[in-house]
Amino acid sequence: MIVTIDGPSGAGKSTVAKKLAQTLGFRYLDTGAMYRVLVLSAIRAEIRWENEEALVENCRNTEFHVEGDSIWLGDENVSNEIRHPEISKQIWHVADHVRIRELMVERQRSIASFGNYVCEGRDQGTVVFPKAERKVFLTASANERAKRRQVELAEKGVDLSLVEIEEEQNERDLHDYNRPVGRLVKADDAVEVVTDGMSFEQVVHELVMIVRGSR
Ligand code: DC
């Protein structure tokens, strides 16, 4: 069974998706981490962002694997490094690219082809798994999302003001909602959950109910 969770950045998708997967005994696929690792490997390889051919090649050649909430670049665990704001800032160079997305979609389908998965991202219910058994569109107001992101980053030792976070968030929303492929849109058959004012436990409970068909 495939459960998809899509929504804008900062809606709390990752923590909720991870907990949902754990509760259901499913595996968890963080597709954002897959785009992030490509940015990291492009930076390390000193590829210029305007060199699209090199970026596509980098996507083909980058050896990475995802394991629950960890991501490995070769044999190096880069799970923390890929969360750095500089990676988020440059993400659109790979995430807005048609051919890179095609390669990533293929890879995501192949990863989730065996077993039960909670797949989290922007295009999981629309493009990658249009026939998923359960689809959730998880969102929250811009202000709420920025506040949560601030707490999340602070826990990782990154201190940013709310204004800085909102600027980055607006920039990412702009790309996520408008990119030519894989743009962020609620699938017609997804259940929308707006998490303003809900606790983490309440959100997870709501999602468990949705997966079990009680909502
Ligand atoms: O979920 P996240 O913030 O870690 O995702 C990082 C970026 O990757 C985000 O700005 C949008 C992009 N992304 C995407 O385009 N498609 C996905 N399926 C997942 C993430």
C-alpha cells in the first residue's frame, strides 16, 4: 500500500510522515531529501548552476541511497548537511528541472515498488503515485509554517529570524506552486488537512484515521 503526503514546506510533513509510517509499520520515503542530496553533490562537484547538462549528469551519476530518515551520499551520512539553508536556497536548480524530475520520479517509483510506503514530497499523489491508495495534502498557514521551521532549525543549531525564514519560505512556495513539472497541487482525491492549532499527536491521529478509512 502507498500513502502519499504532499504539501508546502514547513507544514510539518516530515515529522508527521515519519511517525505515521512508524505507527503503521510502513517504510518512509523522504523525496525532498533526494532533491537535496543532488544539490549537495552538485555544490561539492563545483558545477555551475547554469550548466544544465552537468546537473542532469550529476543526477545520473550521484550514488545515494535513502534509508528511513537517513540519506547517504556514497558511504557518507549527509542527513544533517542536506538540511542547511544554503541547500534549500539552491534547491530549485534541480527541483524545477524537467529531466532531473523524470529521473527522480523513476527512482522513487522503483524504491517504493515493494512493500508498504509513506511517500512524502510535493508531487507524490499527483505525478509519482497517482494510483496511491491514500493521499493526504498537509498544509498550514504561512505564519504557522515559518514558526515551526524556526523551531526545527534551532534544534539543528541553525538560528534564523522569522523574517529570514519567511523570505526563504515564500521563495520556495513560489517555485513549488509554479514549476512547469511536478508542481505542488492537491490531488483531486487527496484529503486536505490544515494543521493550524493542531498538536503533532492530533495530526498523526488524523492521518492514521484517514489511512484506515475512518475519515
Ligand atoms: O520537503 P523538503 O523541504 O525537504 O524538500 C526540499 C525541496 O525539494 C523543496 O523546496 C521542494 C523540492 N521537492 C520537490 O520538488 N518535489 C518533491 N517530491 C519533494 C521535494
